[in-house]
Amino acid sequence: MSELAALTAAIQAFRDARDWRQFHSLRNLIVSLNLEAAELLELTQWKSDAEIDAMPDDARSAEALRDECADILLLLLLVADKAGIDLAAAAYAKLRKNEDKYPVAKAYGSRAKYTELL
């Protein structure tokens, strides 16, 4: 069993032990995923780039970053499970698409969107 599959099984067991599947429509999961992403973003609100870069070195900030990232990952696994998506396969496929959109020769060191690299 892959790490993602094991983690998906663990979050499913957590959910099912609490009878929360009834609340986990695809729409509700997507909304919750975005709310958690906003909580991650909120950790950076009103901070300078230097303060944000220092967050992993501060125990309290690092824990908050870990917790929010974990919440996002767990909800993403539930979204993928509900939608029948093999997340690892989808990620590799998307990486291949991005390799085509952003060839090294054109994209190296550039922040331009692929439509601007043509």
C-alpha cells in the first residue's frame, strides 16, 4: 500500500468513526479544502517576506504551518477519494503536462505564464 493510500485509509477511518461521511459531499469537501488553504494563507497575513521565511525556524509558527498543511493534505485526499482520482497518478500526469507547457529552454529563470513563452 502506498503512503497516500495508507493516509487515505487513515483519514477515512477517522471520518467513519465519527459518522462524518454524511457531511462529505464533493462540494462540502472542496469548500472545506479551500477554507483550510485560507487558514494557511492567514498565517502570512501582515507579515513581511523575511518574517514568513523565518516561520519554519520558530517552533510555534512551524507547528502552525505543519498543522495547516496537514489539514489541506487530508482534505485533498478526501476530495480525490470522493471523485475517484488517483492523486499520485494525476500529479505525475500534471507534471508531464507542465513539462510540455514550460520547456526548460524557454522557462528557465522566467516567471512568465506558458502562454507568454510561445
